[in-house]
Amino acid sequence: MALVARAFGANGLVLEGICDPGLGATLERVTRCWGGPFHYECGVGGRSYVREWKRRGGQVIHLTMYGLPLHRVIDEIRMDPRPKLVVVGAEKVEGFYYEEADYNVAVGPQPHSEVAALAVFLDRLLPGWWAGVEYEGARMRVVPSPRGKRVEGEC
Amino acid sequence: MALVARAFGANGLVLEGICDPGLGATLERVTRCWGGPFHYECGVGGRSYVREWKRRGGQVIHLTMYGLPLHRVIDEIRMDPRPKLVVVGAEKVEGFYYEEADYNVAVGPQPHSEVAALAVFLDRLLPGWWAGVEYEGARMRVVPSPRGKRVEGEC
């Protein structure tokens, strides 16, 4: 989830509940090698974070298969200038998030994957934009190629 | 991966190597409740499957961060009428697949998730098309709603 957020242009990931040391280490390694910045915060109380985000003028979008179809709301969400917090639940999501979200958005009404939902949401939010992101301080860079693996730099 | 393939309009999933009984059961439950059809095959030899796919006139697309940028090849892939086999590696992918694929495609040149790559690839292949797929024999259906969860039927 964190790597998808980073690769599709999010500024960071805020993880509710306990901190996974493995995740922190992975993100450090990825940003050291492939560039940053990427904000990572864990051990956060989800409810208070959402309330504070809204109090500071931010917008909250909760991805759920029960929400409104992506294509019906994505233009409206894109046009809204407020900083966006995208809420993605790992397992059962409390009613609080459905209530507090400015939008409950369904990336399809079928059961699939939260990771996929986040990727497609971010891709539709700013189509193709992420493909041009320059990550600062990257030590490695892929050289696109029709066959095989070409990488510039090392890490 | 299987649920993403299904939700974004793929006809099925072919899994190399050993069969995971849990996955088979999940897919049976999902297609029974949310509709089908969705082809599932496992315990398959990847190399022979790819060779046979091509021999029968199919096209092979391998998703890898080292490949050509999605936006540069997606129109060409879409226009090609051959049935498409999308190859997604779980871990290290053998050189064979890079060589045999008609296209090695990067859904971004950054490390992220194979699941996310598949979702975005399928979404870009036939943009928005998956949102209108009618799954046959569905016992349950989400009624999109701005708040909360509404489902018609039961399973």
C-alpha cells in the first residue's frame, strides 16, 4: 500500500495502529534508492487524524466498494482544491469513516483489493501525472526497455 | 490478484506452480455470490502455457517496472485484436518471460505492487469498461450509496 501510494504520487502514508518496523525499513530503503520525499507516520489514531485533517481544511475520501461509482465523482473530487486524505481500510472499517468522509468512493462495486483500488483512484485523480514525477535524491533510475532490465546508478 | 483480474474484466486467472486450495475456495465463493464466469486454472507450467498461447495466435504482455512506459504502448496493445495474456510475476521473473512477451510494459518505473500494476493496466486497456460488466448469476449486488453499505440479495 505504501509503495503504491508513493509510486502513484501521494505525498505520504499514515498508518493507524501499531508500527510495523519492517515497513519503516522498506520505505527508508526505497526512498534512499529510488528517491523521495515520502512522508511515513504510524501508530496514529485514525479517528482523531481524520477529524484533525478536516478541521485544518482537508478533504477525506474513503475507498469502499459500497460507495459512489468512481467515474461519477472523480471530476468533482479533482476540482476540489482541498488537500486530500484517502482512507483505505485493511479489514472491517468502522462506520465512523463512512460518516466522516466527504466522499465514499467505489473503485468498482466488486470485491477486490484495497491496493488496487488506491492505485486506480490515484491514476484517475491525475491521469498519467504520476508517470512524470521526479523523485528527489534518487540513486537508481530505470531505463525503460523493450526487453530485460536496465537500471542507471546503484544503491 | 485473482479478484482484481475478475473485477477489472479479465476472463480468468492462470496460476503457475502449486495450487492454493484457499484461493480456489475464495474464487468459488466470490463467483457464486457476485457472479461470473471467471476461469481459474492452477498448477500450470508457465513457459509451456505462454508458448501455447502464442502458438494459438494470442498476445503476451508482461508487466514489469523495467518495461516500456504504459502510456507509450497501451493504444497499440488495445488496437491489437489478439487475445491477451497478461503475465505478472510474484517474485523474481525468469528471463524467458521478458524474451517471449510481445510487450514488456511498465506501469510506472518505480517499485510498487503487481496487483496495482494489473489493476491500472486493465483500467487503461479498456477505460471504464469494467464498470459496466454484468456478472452472470450474481446473488448479491451493491447499491452504490454516499454513506454506509447497501447490498441487494444475499449469499
